[in-house]
Amino acid sequence: MLLLRAAWTPRRLAAAQLNSVCQPSATRGLSSPAGPVHWLKNALTKALRLPQEATIPGPTTAAEGSMNEIREGKAKVLLADKNDVFYNKAQVVNRDISIAVIKTFAKKRQEELENNAKHMRTRAAKGKGRKGKGKGRKSDGVKVAPGLDILEAMAASGLRALRYALEIPEINKVYANDIDQKAVDAMRKNIEHNGVEGKVEPTKADARILMLENPDTYDVIDLDPYGAPVTLLDGAVQAICDGGLLCVTATDMAVLCGNSSEACWMKYGSYPLKGKHCHEGALRIMLHTLQSHAARYKKYIVPVLSLSVDFYVRVFVRVFTSASLTKEAATRVSYAYQCNGCHAFSFQPVGRKETNKRGGVKFSPGLGPVVGTACEHCGSRMKMGGPFWTEPIHDKQWVKEMLGMIKKGGKEEFAIFDKVRGLITVIDEELPDVPLSLCMHDVTKVLKCTPPPSADVRSAIANAGYRVSSTHDNPTGIKTDAPFEVFWDIMRTWVRDHPNPNKLSEGTPGGNILAKPLKVEAKFSRVYSALSKAKMSKTPRFTPNPEAFWGPGTRASAGKRKRFMSAPTEGLDKNNKKDRRLGAVSEAEAKGAENGDDAKPEN
């Protein structure tokens, strides 16, 4: 009867009644809805147009008393029903890719040790870890790189640390840290639940202090805070060993993408530019910030993978120590000028490196300006942003090795295989050394023309003698090293062959662009090298999210503060502050009474 009543009650109440009826009972030992009840729930959900529950391809949940067991990859974590320890299932992509990157990093370290790289010789000689364990060893006369020491600075439930320990063979120890005692207790329980007591060590500390107290200690540091990571970077670049891997996530995309430009300048030391390329701009701002922190300690970064996924950006960089190479930091970043009308952009390097006849090196400020006060293409005003990292943001060899590893591992090793494979496939085809991208939707909006097929535009660019590719952060984006003069000639040719009956008004950005004469006749014949190999092989590139409302999780209720706040501050809640103020007033009144003064103390 209750199931029949659900069709006549309001939708919200119907959803609650269906969930209560179909919820598995722990007393009956059911771990998931099954049989006719589950089928009837789905049928009524569709009939009432209620939100459909989707299932992530990797993680699964099962009731275990008052705890929920969440399975992802080879790890299993127990979480209470209440949100007292942070967990976000949408970060499964982040965790999958991080595992692939660290596996590739372990392979690279072994190759560098065999090639007698200086930083690996030092690492193998002095031993690993804070207890001196895991020194380099020999196997059949060949040196074997020491095991990896990984620090997860804000581990929460410990799911990421558990997956690292269970799925990466080269691990020596994972230090899973959190400032919240409830999170540390949950980690201890989950470590025992997975049987990795010897590989994962939980710690309770302020992440910043922990990293400052252990300089040049960790091979891998993983920073995945709730929001901006900027307050953690200074300690991270000091705690990472020479040649180590630093993995950083930022979820404050509104700041990095230009909705709060002044906040971005305060946090990251860079001004963002709004546009369809804003997510790549966020990556380049993050890399610039990382380099500026590392340079203070005579260190420099080498990006191996940078990606924009869903609601966050994630960068993987190696950190090396070299005073001479750190001097080149200013040559790797640039200010950007972007047109308000046609969105064309140019870059102004901050510094330059010159070599004299004797082989001496001199560093000087960059030469400029590279643009005038008005855009040379449409006559609109220019705006400035940056600095942005303008060197490559990916290592192509790393990406290719990762893609091969992901394809080989398949769904057995990667919890959300299809999305991860599609993302790395697009990055593999992307031009790593071309900053920012063009959005064809913006281009056709400026020119008020019929949208050309992407393959035609890419072929025309290739026929003109330039490189072109897609971009992982925008399905309609195009990356190319062709100058804007050539690109606009291609579009003028397209508009001439496909005229728009509604002519643009004079003085508009599109009208000014089309009014200029053609200098290069575009050829739209298809070029194989310009086309996406993944698309031709029907490999999914931009896969949909596994379920609705796929986004950032809710901050854990146990800590409204940030997880890296120091311990003394965390216990100072509003009630304690109020009590202390009342105590101060009482002490002042008592002191006044002793002095024979009935007046109230001044605030």
C-alpha cells in the first residue's frame, strides 16, 4: 500500500518513501537493493520523474552495521553515515590518474638511477625515509631505486593513501596526515581493515608544520585541499626531495578563472583572463605560483602532466635543485594581452636569456610591448593578465607511457577507466608547447557566420604549414601555433565561400576583421595529420560523468575550519570565545570591586 501511495504524494515525499521502503535492512543482512523491490523502485522513479540514482563504474558501497564500506580500486574504507570525515567520490578520476603518474614516476626513477643521475645517486646513498629505511639495493648487479616515501598531507578517510599502498608496488611507506582527530581515527580503522599496517602510517599534525619539520624527505607529496593550496606550497617545495614529484589540486576555480580577479592576485600572484580558455589559464597560473615558491629555495619545476577535470585543476611537477637553472624562471612565464572584441591574444615574456660570443649567459628583462593600445585585427581595446606559465605543461613521453599503462590495466586497475582513458587520450594529442586555445564558438559568434566543421578548420591550418590539435579542457577548442593573421585569413575564406545574408555592421569587431583583404587563400582539403586519431578510431574522448550532480563534496561536518589550520586554533569555537570574554569581564569587575570602583570595565 505504501508503494501505491507514493504515486499520489508530492515528488519530494514520494522519493523519501521509496528510499525508506527500498533501503536494505542491516538486520536482514542485505548489502544492496535486489529483486522485485529494486525493479519496482526504478520503475516508479521513472514514472514520477524522480532523480535517478547512478552508479560509479568503480566504487561500490555495502552496509556494514552502522558503517558504510566504500570500495574503490583495491581499497576498502569504512565511513559512518554522518559526514564527519570528508569523502568525495567524484575525485575517483583524480585518484586513478595520480596512481598512473606515480607508477610512471617510479619507472623513471629506476631509469635515472641506471643512467647515474646525480639526484638519484644522492637519494640512494643517504637512504630513504625519516628512519633511514629503504636504501638502494642491488639485484643481479643492477642497482634498484629505493622505495617511494609518499606524504598525503590531508588524507581524511585515507582512501587515497590506501590505494597508493595497495596498487603501487614500489611504495616504501605512505604517511597519511590530517589535523582532524576523527579523520585520524578513521584512517587507523581503515588501515587495519585493508591490512596495510606496515605500509601506511597515520599522523595528526598541521600539514604546513609537518612539511617544514621534514625538509628533503619525501619522494612524492600529494596536496588535495578543500579550496586553494597556496598556503601549503612553501612547505611542500622544501619537504620534497631533489627530483621528487609534487601533486597539487586546486578547486577554487571561480578565483582561478577570473570571477574574482583580485582574489586570484592575492592568492596566486597572477591576474586571470576570462574566456573559454580560462581552465588552461588556471593551470598555467598554478604552475607559475609553484615555480615562484620553488625559486626561493633555488629549485625549479618540470611539469609532467597538467589537467583540468570537472570542477578542479590538477598538476604534477618534478622539483629539482639547481641555482643556475632556477635563474631561468623569469624566462618561463609571460604576461598575456587579450582583445576584448575578437579574443586574440599575445604574450609578453617577463625575462629573457642571452648568450654572448664567449658563451657567457646574461639574464635581462623582456622586450616589449608586443601589442599596441588597440587590437591589430579588429581595433578593440586590449586587456592584460598574468603572469602565466608559457612553457610546456605536459611531458609527451610521460603521457604516452601513462596511456599505454592505462589501456593495459583496463577496468580491473582503474576504477573509472573510460573517463581516465579519454582524458589522457586527448592530452596525448594536445600540443603541449602552445599556450591557451581558440574556441570555435567564440570565433563564429564574432563573425556571425555558419560554424565550419572542426576538421575543415584544422586541415586549413595544417595546409598553411602550421601545427594544430584539440585541447582537453574544451571540446570545441583548437590549439595552434599559427599566427592570428593566418587564422583570420582562413575564416575570411570560409565566410566568403559561405556568405551570411545578415551583414555585420561597420565598426564591429567581426566587421573590421572581414573588411581586411585576404593575404593567404585557405585550402580546406582534409589532411590526415590534422585530424584526431582517437576520434577516427572511435575512442571516447569527452565522456559524460557517471552520474548527475557530479561535483565537489560537502565539507566534513567535524571541521568547518580548513584541514591545515593549526591545532590550537581548531578548538577555539564561538562558545569558548564567548566564555573567555565573559571571564575577562568578571576578572575586571572583581578587580574594580577590590579597588572600591563600581564602574563597569571598558571594552
